[in-house]
Amino acid sequence: MPPRLLSLLSLIEAALSGSVQGGVVMRSANYPEGIARMTFADGGGSIVLRNFLLADGELCVRVDLRRAGTAGAGASVIYPRTGAFDWTTAAAKIARAWCVLAPVADDGKPEAET
């Protein structure tokens, strides 16, 4: 059974609580395409989830992370191989990945390089 993407976004939002300034998010979903998006109202970035069914019949969820003022974007893939997959832990890992995207200094280089 495919994960409920809006439920996964809710878990990610809960994992991010306290880590995100402004806190207001806008969510959207395209059910026929299997896409869900969470955009931060303050322009801070977005998290996009997309369901895929692989050739072997296995499900995966692609996670695209975009954070304003960072040196790029992040992406990862979730492969829920077991029936008792821990979606809360997966959401916490996504939240941590979003939080550690490197901020960019005024010269366009990641702050760690300036």
C-alpha cells in the first residue's frame, strides 16, 4: 500500500517543529501524480514527496528538499521494504536533512567555505 503522502508531510512537520522559524506551511497534493508538497510560508523552502512504483513492484518515495539561502538542494529516497516500516523515523531523518542544508553567505559560497 502506498504511503499517505500528506500523513508523511504531517510527520515531517512535527519533526521540524521548533526548528523552523515562522512555522506556517502550505501543503498541496496531486493525487493522480502521487505528489505532495510542503512549502514554508516565509519563503524558507519546500519539501516535495513523490510516490514511485519500481519495475519489481516495490514502492519508493522520492524526497526533494529545497531551502532558501542554501548552497543547493537535497534529495533522498525511502524504500519501505517491510510492512511495519517506521514512517516516524523516516520523517525525522528527512527533517534533520532539511535542517542541515548549508546556509549560503552573501558571496554565494556555503558559509563553511567562507
